[in-house]
Amino acid sequence: MHLDHLTPRDRELFRRFGHGPVVPVPHALVHHAFEQQALATPGAVAAEHRGATLTYAELDRRADRLAAWLRRAGVRPGDRVGLFVRRSIPMLVGLLGTLKAGAAYVPQDIGLAPAAQLRHVIRTAATRVVLTQREYAHRVPLPAGVRHLVALEDLDRLDRHPDEREGHADGARPRGARPDDGCYVLFTSGTTGRPNGVTVTHRNVANILLTEPGSLGIGPGRRVAQILNIAFDMAAWEILGCLSHGGTLVIRGKDIGETARTAEVLIATPTVLAAIDPAACPRVRAVAVAGEPCPRPLADRWARRCAFHNACGPTETTIVNTMQRHHPDAELLTIGRPTPNNTVYVLDERRRPVPIGEVGEMWAGGDCVSAGYLGDDALTAERYAPDPYLGGGRRMFRTRDLGRWTPDGELEHLGRTDDQVKIRGFRVEPDSVSAVLESVPGCTRAVTLRRDARRLVSFVCPQDVDPEAARRAVAAALPYYCVPSAVLPLATLPETDRGKIDKEALLRLATGDPGPRGERVGAVGA
């Protein structure tokens, strides 16, 4: 019924292209994969940070001790525990201890998140226990409802019986976590409004991390860099992806490049990866990028040296739900195909599949679809919908990403519906303008934004890119209304705390508006 408007050929390709391979997942709970590694290689190094190391056996023991304390404190499956930390080995103890207790961890970078955001997270996630580090405990707000604030370095000194009234009176051990219980709760960046908490389940996480290609070939002893903000879902890919396969997590200090030089696996946004010199990273064997469109020159540069995976997927579809290994001689840089046990549908405004090769909005289905937004049933109902193609009570998620199938069944990413703008009455996709700019010799990165109703403005790196040559390239490839009024070369592009391009800062740069604290960024361009 839902495919009746398609030709027989398009119906067949809709099913073939849109469904990822069906494969078994070895563990239903992602921390069970870590525990298996701790049993198999207890003396292997699980993590290192600033000269300190921790073995799998020791990390497992510390996480078990924390889990036991959390259970005595009344933490139960379905609960959510705040993990307000900076990158560190205690961060790993808090994360794994929470999972072992059956709860979901709620990560925030305590060094970056403002108090108002932390209060919002605590309130929305209904956290009664917050784990932090001694150095940052004073930064954690304590609204009503928070029963325990725990410094992870004090684990050995924790009271064995924090509050007996919170435990089971009969001493019965509570049930453990189940596959559809929360693994973590990620709060969106809030750039378009209030940050929303997304509950991501063990089924979701195990499906992407414990199958190929999401496992990225990580195995015992392989060094995986941990360079991203823990509040960003790709950090779960770094941390749990490494520890569930027996790798060594190399937690960075201030210097990302120093960490990358010793790593064999890098997971990053294109913005973060662009700051790393591949020639200085001879040990790297696999790289995965997601979170924002990847410039073709960046992909080619890394793909010549290692297995380079271009991936896509919002937080709500569990880190990424499409991946493709890119080769420098490929005709297109695509986001590939659905990952195992997942589906992607390219649909029109009526949620009907578009013919193969036509542009539509990507909807995601399968085991990647998360449990929804905490405390916001209306938004959940707006973005999640019954999946008529899988059926069986399954749901699909509206990604707001535009795409189309290539003839050989890969997805070409064409920007986001909420990024489309009107210029002189015409609908423009800024990412298409940026893609042309990135084809200009010497240009490694481009971002295009709407300056006003009649003008686009583009920013390019590095600083020696010829602005007029760049504008001519756009004029030769796209309609006149797509040509930016100004192309502004910059040495570097500003970043958000999640390692993505800070578009608000770029607009301030273009207009000379005061920054968020009243500073004048400086006016440049036309």
C-alpha cells in the first residue's frame, strides 16, 4: 500500500537499498562486552591519561565497587545518574559503574557546562545521584531531589551504607538492566532552543558498537583516542567502542594532536579532524567522522592513509545509522548505507518513498531508533512515528536530513531541512554552495550562511584562498542567487564545545555584532 505509487523497480530498490544487513549482536548490554574483555585480558591496559594507566581488571573492580554503592543508595534500573566530569580515568569508573548498577548515565562536561544547564539536566533527567570529581564538586548545583553528590576519587572512602532506608528491606537483589533500558541520556546542544534529553537504550548502543562497521576494527590492544566532549554522543563511540573490544583508550589532555599521534583509531567531527595532520599520525589505521558534513578534501587526505569512514546520524538514531568507507578515487563522498539491523527511508512530505534518485527527507528505522525525549511527549510524537515499512510496533525517526539514493545504493547527503534558506525568494541549500567552494584548489573547508533575505555569506579556510576565484566557482556551478555576496577567508573556523562549526560566531564575525559577553568580534566582508 505504501509503495503502490512506485514502479516495480523502485519498490525493489527501496527494500534493497533501505535495509541494512540483519546480523546478530553478541551482547544485549554493552557493559557485558567490557566485562568479557576484563575476564579475557585482565592485565591489559584499558585506559591511559597523562601518564597514568589502568588495567581492565582494575577498571572492572572499581566500577563494580561503585555499582554496589549506587545500588545501596537506591539506584535502580530505569534511574538516571548524573556524570558531571572532565576527561579522566575516574570518568570511566563513573560511566561503567552506573551501567553495572542498571542505570543510565547522564554526561556533562563539568568544566564547560554552565550552572543553568546543569540544573536543567538534573531536573529533566530526575537525577538523585550525581557523580563528579573532587576538584569540580563545588560547580555542581544541588537542587531539591539530589540525594547524593559523589566525588569519584573518594570511592574507597564511600560509606558502605549511604542510607539503608533506600535499599530493599528484604535484602533482595534488584533486577539488572534490560536491553530496552536506558544506557545514557544525551542532551542536545540547544542551539535551536531548550536542550532536549534523548534516552538511548542498551539495544541501540550495542547494535552500532558491537557490529561492523561501527566497531571500526577495534581489537585487544588497539589504541583509540578519546578526544571529544563526553556530553557529545560520539564520545560514547570512543569510550564504549574501545572498552567493549579490548582496546586501550588514550584520553587526551589539552593537546589533541599529541593524543592523535599515538592512536590507531580516531573518531571525530570533521572540524576536529581538520586540525590534525595525518602525516603526523603514522599509527592511525581507522578514522570515522560524523556530526556535520565532511569536506571532500579532508576525506580524501585521510583516505589515502587509512580506512576512512564517513558516517551520519543524529543523537536520536544512536551516534550514526549510516556509514561508508570512502576511497579517494570514488566519484562521490557519500554517507553510505544503513548500518546493521537498521533502515533508512527517503520520503516526501506525505511520508511516502520518493523514486530512487530523487531528493527527499531521510527517516531512520530499526534498532537505532532511541526511546524518545525525556519529559516531552509532544516533541517525541512530532519526531518519532510508527514505522509502516517494518511494522510490528516499530518506530522510525525523522532526521531532517535531505538525501537521495545513488544508482548503486548509497546515500548522498544534501543538507538539512532546517538549514534551507530563502534568498531573493528562491530556496537555497547552503551546504551545496559550501561543497562547490571546497572544490576550489587550496580550499580545505567552507561554511555558507544566510546573512539576510537577499545575501549569503561564505567562510573558507585557509586564509590564502582567493575570494574572487571562489565566488566565480560558485557562479559557474550554481544559479546566481546561490552566489555568496562575500567569501571571507579565515585561518581557522570557530568551534562549539562539541567540536562543530560555531555558525552563530561566524555570523557575528560577518556583521560585527557584539558577542555573547558583549565583545565586538569585528566586521569583515561586504
